[in-house]
Amino acid sequence: MESIVSPVYFCQSYTTPNGELVTWKYRPDTAYRGVSIRNAAGVELAFAAYPENKWHVTDKTLTEVILVSVGETGDTAGAETVSLPGILPLQPEDILPVRPRIRIVPDENGAYFSKGGRKYTVNGFNFIGLSGGDHSTFEPFEYDPYTAETMLHQMQKKGYNTVRVFIMGGRQAQTPGISCSPEHNARTFDKTYMGNVIHFLRLCRKYDFALLPNFGDNEIPNNRFYQTLSGGCDRTQVLFHKGAVEAKAIMVEEFLHEIRDADPALLHSLLAIQLQNEFHFRETIPPFSQTEGIYRLYDGTEYDMAKDADRRALADHAAMLYFTKLRETVKSVSPELLLCEGTFNMCAVGKSMETAYGLRSGLEDYRVPLSGLEYLQMPLDFVDIHVYCEDTDDAAMKFDENFRNMLLDTEEAQLLMQKKPVIMGEFSSFKPNRRTGDFAMGEKNIITLRDKAMENGFAGFLLWTIDSFWQPEIWHMMEDGGGLADRLSLLHPDRTL
């Protein structure tokens, strides 16, 4: 039984001191017992039993090997050809080029990024390890330096230049992220986790990618030092506690210090610091669960919680204080480094400015993001707005709905977008029954969302995600063996910007 799509991907050969090393990554939505490694004549040279995903070449006369996946009953699928010799893997002693800083250029058609004096259109993907039950890209059990390098090496050749990742604070016991242990009582981070982050950032520098790290759902590191300082506040409540805002600032500062201490030039390969994956408030927890009386924010300002105008003013002011503090923190370490925030659209949670103005809509989904206009008014360098649709949607109409819903069509927002870029840092299309769907329809929607974003002055896009096989409800770049990556690329002949 042959399969159209190979059960393995990111196949690559590396030239190492011990000879050629062939590596690959298994698709987790397949059930093959391993890989038969064959020569060009189809003769098996070796068999690698799952989960083994590396093989040393012993025959120096080989110019290629073919990876064929073998099922439990001997059935085969895929025939991935790997050329020999391969590429040189990143080494700790490698001297890497210093990449130019990414800057912002105002423009009446929409502010954009530049790098080395040339326009830099953000185009790439999210790299999010979900197999560990969380956004676990850099956890020691998840991170594979060969997979990471193969991905960037192969995606660079397709014209991609930006990758977005999560830096986690330890929301689950099995994925502690940067936090070390709950008893850790210092601002420093887990060395292995940060070592993986720095390795990946060096890969970005090697392959001329920009890295956009974000700090999850605004979790504070789950250890004694940060939790004591934050008063136990987490996620949306961080904005309303002075100690929690300070803890978040120290977290960001420590992250940048660790990168700078490893190599100051690595800071040039950061597109920006993104404070949160998708910023929002919650209607059902303090302070917005309070519907009467006076609420006093930590800076002494007071708000009548029975009045919608005061409730909205509280949200805006708390966000302003928070972003101001974090902007000062980022710029104190690296004055030229950009600051941005991520968000979903109000309509993604069934809301609009009219229905959620007072942050008490009463809807089942209690999350409330700010409008795009409000984000643009904050002390941020740019904004990352996420747009999704269903395969059955008219994707162009869906984008227009999101654009209006976030007030980006207003005259004030349009003027601000001439100074501050907006990117679509997550986007994709959902399958109708969340398991199966028409890939051609999903791909059409994905490309339409990309084109609509660019037509409306966005400065780039990042697909969700490159290989989230663990999210079967949504299409991603490796769904068809990487074919979508070719067709979504700005280098594709059907797309010229």
C-alpha cells in the first residue's frame, strides 16, 4: 500500500567528523514501525526502527539514499531521496555573520520593515512543539537540533525569513520551560531550556531568519522567585498588580540578558519581543468581575465599575502602564530592539466594540481583546493580529470582517498604520469536521488570507504552523509533504509582491 504523502519529512544529510549523518522527522499521525534506508537501486542498506531517526552512512561511494517508511505488515510508504554529501551542522565554535537590525519604515500604504536598507516582508511560520502536551519547542525532551536546522535550511531555500516561537514559563509540570523547579529562588532560567533557545537563535542567524519569541499567555515563571514577586498573579491579572508587572519586566530582561551574554550579535536576529501570544482581558475574574463600587489600580487611579466607560478606561490604562514598563525594559537592554503584542480579533470570541465596550458582554467566551485601534495607540512598535477562517468560509469576506471588527478600517487606525506595521502572525483554515477536509479548499483560503493581509497594508504573515500534526483540525505547511510551503512562498511564480 503506497501513500501519496511520506510518513517522514525534514529529511537531510549532515557532514560530520564521523562521516555523513542522515536525519529525518516522523509524522506523528502515521503508524509506521521505522524506515528502510536504500540505495538508488532499491537495495536495503539498513533499517531504523521507530523512533530512531538518524543513520550514519558507511559507504563513502554513495551519492544518495532513499528513505522508505515500513508499516507493521511490511507495507511501505514514501520514498524520500537524500543527497550526499550533506550540509555542515552548526557548531559552537562557528563564527556567524552579524545580521543587520530590522527597522521600521513609515509609509502611506502601510509601515513596513527594512533590513540592511531593503524592504523586509515578514513571511514564515510558527514553530511550536505540541507533542509534549504544550508549546514545548525548547523543552529538553522535545528540542532536536537537527530537526531545527533542517527546517530552517530547507525553508530558507523556499524564501521564508521569519519564525515565531513560544517561550514558556511552566504552566504544566511536564513542561517547566524557563522556570527550573517550583523551589527555584532566583531570576535566572533553566540552563538547558535557554541553551536550546540560544542554539535556535544561532541557527536563525546562520540561515538569516528573524526570530519572534512570545511569552505564552502571559504566564509568570512558575518558581518561588517570580511567584513571590508577582503575588501569585498570572495571565490577565498580571496587568493589575504592580509586583506582577515588575516580575514580567524582570522575566523579559533576564531573557534578553541571557541572549546578550551568550553573544550580543544574536539580538540582531530578533524581529522583536512579543509579550504575549494573544493579549486579552477576562470578564469573569477581577477586576472586571466587579460590577459596582470603586476599583483602585496600583498607580492610584480610580474607576467606577458600574460604568462601562470607566471599565474600558481601566482596561486601556492598565495596558498602557504595562506596555510602557515593558517597553522601557526592552529598550534598556537593546535600544533598537522592537516591541510588539499579539492578539486575536474581537469577532473570534463573538464580540465587537459595541457589545464588549464595558467588558461585561455576558457571553460564554469571556475573553476580550483590545481593538486593533487601541493596540496601535499603545507604546508598541507594531502589532500582530491573528486571523482564522473555516474551509467553508469565503476567506476574503472573512478577512474583511476581521479588519472592520478590529476597527482597522477607521481613519485613525489607517493613519497609525502608516507609522506602525501590522503583521498577521497566525493564520490558517479549519477543516469542516475538525478531522478531515478538502485540502485544496483549505489551501485556497490560506493563500487568500495572506493576499488580503498584504493588500490591506500588513507588513507580513506567519502561518500557524509549520508542522502541527497534533492539531488535526487545522491545515499546516507539512500537511502535504511541504507542498503548501512552496505555494505559499513569496518566491512562487504565481505570487509577486
